[in-house]
Amino acid sequence: MPLIGPARLGSSPWLLHLRTFAIVGQLMTILAAGVLTTVRLPYTPLLSLVGLTAVTNLFYGLWLRRLLGRDDVDASHVDGEPHVAHFVSLTLMLLDLITLTAMLYFSGGADNPFSFFYFVNLAVGGLMIRPRAAWLLTLMAVVGYTFLLQYSVPIEQISTNRIGSGFDLRSVGLMLAFAACASVVTYFVTRTSGELQQRERQLRKTQAQQAASHRLEGLTTLAAGAAHELATPLSTIDVIVRELSRHLDDVDKPESVDTDLKLIDGQLEMCKQILQRMRSAAGDSMAQRWDRTTVGDLIDTVLEGIRDPHLVDVIDASERVENHPLWLPQEALAQAVRNLVHNGLDASGPDGRVSVESQIVNNRLQITVSDQGQGMSAEVLARASDPFFTTKEPGRGIGLGLFLTRNVVSQLGGLIDFKSQVGQGTRATVILPLDMRPPEPDSANS
């Protein structure tokens, strides 16, 4: 096809291809009528109308080519400019209806067998545009067909000589039948198209969830393998360092030796913490460790593992919220919220503070973690939950915290809402349903 490559059904490039086929088909039909039959057609207005469609299609193709050349637009569908693309598609289809009506006017009106192509336009409209706009096309088609029942240039071989005779019973019957058929076509095409689009969205969501599950499974396996393989050498190094420190306690030695031993011991502790985060934050034991607790106890569990608790401000909730009962995997969820707190502490600097607030809004638990950091740009915020993506300095993070936190929260039927602006800090809100239930045994094992 000219200008644009292969297109998905119902996309803007697909409409371009369809209009190209229509132009070719109209030219071939006019040519066949002139060569193979004795029908005398007014070729000048007919070819002018085909030319109008061709010119508008050429400009449409150039516009799509420029739009699809941008990096932020999907090549299979014009999603980068949804309102503009919809308006352009509706305008073109209205123009095609008017052009079809004009061509039928010059070639016998409603008696022309090609008047059935009204239904083709309506079917395309049901796929391409929104339901309300599709019904506008239907109304235009009924008005056009009604006009053709009364006014047209008669063609001797096909006209019935009823043009301009007023609305008799036959004309009224044809108009009502056309309106009924057009309504049925529009209704079923728009309904079917809507259901297919909804299923496609659900399929994409399911595929994204499966991909995330596969990534998490791989990360959990990696963490378990790394912990298993590294536990022995790290423990051996730890024992040797402590023994060496004990033997050198009463020996004269440079101060740098003690400094180096402390550095080794600190790095060993960091390695242990990294392995612990990779294992505990994954939430892979969530299905086996569900606890009956309260909102207050959950917040206390979160604070138990905070490395700088003196920099964390807990905003007291009401007694009703504090004592609200919960049924959830407390340690896994506490670790997930703890990841957000640690991220806030890292972003806020040595003197920055992080606040934690719990609320119950619309029968959903909300735990909000706010920091005083530099915030995140829209680009960084879009990738914040990707595995192994981090803006921290080397050695201070492995880029799994937010990914694993989102995984735990999503498995509980919740979500995380981030609000951040550069220079104004970040606010992360964990939103969870209050009626959480443990997964079924089969799904837990899988």
C-alpha cells in the first residue's frame, strides 16, 4: 500500500488502505460500466468525485506518515493523538458518505445497486470510531438515502421513473427498511467492536501480569541461588575477619589495619543485607504466612526494620483506624512498605525526614510514605518500578525495591500511586482492599 505499511484492523492506517481500495474499485466500476455495458454515465462528475477521494486520501497518508514517524506513536495504531485521529477519521468517513451519495445521485439514485455500499461505510465506522460518532454516520446515511429516493439523475437502464413523484408507500417502505438495516448494522458492529477491544485490553493486561510473574520468578530463583552460593564464602570471610581481629588485638599494628578490617566487616554486612532484601522483598512466601493483625501492628512491624527510625515520623491515625482488623501477609507487606520508606530516606539525604500515614478511605487501606527529596521527573517515574532500574549511586541499590514492592501489593489486589515533582519530594501511597483473602492452594503453589 502507498505511504503506510501493514495496518491493524480498525487502525488509522487501515482506513487509509481501505479508502485506497475504494478508489481503485470505483475507477474499475466506472470503467467497466463504460466499456462492458451500454449505460451512459456522466463521467465528469463521477471522476471528479473519485479524484476528490484520492486527493483527500493522499493528504491523509502524508499526515499519517508524519505522525507515525514520531517516536511516541505506535506504528500499528495512532495512539499518540487519539482525539485528533478520531476527529480526522470521522471527518473522512462523513466525506465518504457525502461522496457516495453524490456519486449515486449522478448514477440513478436509490435504484443503483451500489447503494448497498452505505452499509459498508457504516460497518467501517462501527470499527473505526466511537459509538456516538458511528450513530451520526448512520443518521447521515439515512438522510442521504432518503434524498436519493426523491432526487437523482435518472439512468435509463436502471431507473424506475419514480424520481420526484413524492413519498409513496414504496418510498416510505424503502426508507424505513434502509433505516432499520442501517441501525442493526451499526448496533451490532459497534457492540462487537467494543467487546473485542475490551477483550484485547484484558489480554494485554493478562500478558503483562504473566510477564511480570515470569520476571519475578526468575528474580526469586536468582536471589535464592545467589544466597545459597554466596552464603558459605561470605560466612567464611566473616569468621576469618573476626578471628584475625581477635588475634591482632594485642599486637602493635598500623591504624590502617583496623580501618581495613572494619571496612571488610562493613562490606560483608552490606552483602548480607543485599541478599536479605532480594529474598525477603520478593514476597514468595506470602501465600504461606498470612496473619490476623491490625493497622497499628502493621505500621509497628514496618518500623521494626527501618535502619534510621529517628528520621521517620509516624502520623498518628484515629483509634478506629489503628485498631481496624486486617487479614494479610504481615511480614511481606511490611517489607514492601519498608522499601518505600528506605527509598524516601535515601532520597531525603542525611538530615531529611520521611513521614508515614495510614488512613481508611472508601473501605480501602491507604499507607502514604512522603519524603523531602528532590522528586522524580516523569521519565524516571515511568520506569521507577522496572526491575534493576535505579538512580542511586553504585553499591547503594540493585533496583529491585519498587519492583518487588509493586508485585507484593498487586498480588493483594492493591496498587501504588506515586505523586512526584522535581524539587518537591515524592509521595507514594499503597492502596489495599480491606477484605484481602489468601490465594487458593493451587494458585499459591503455582
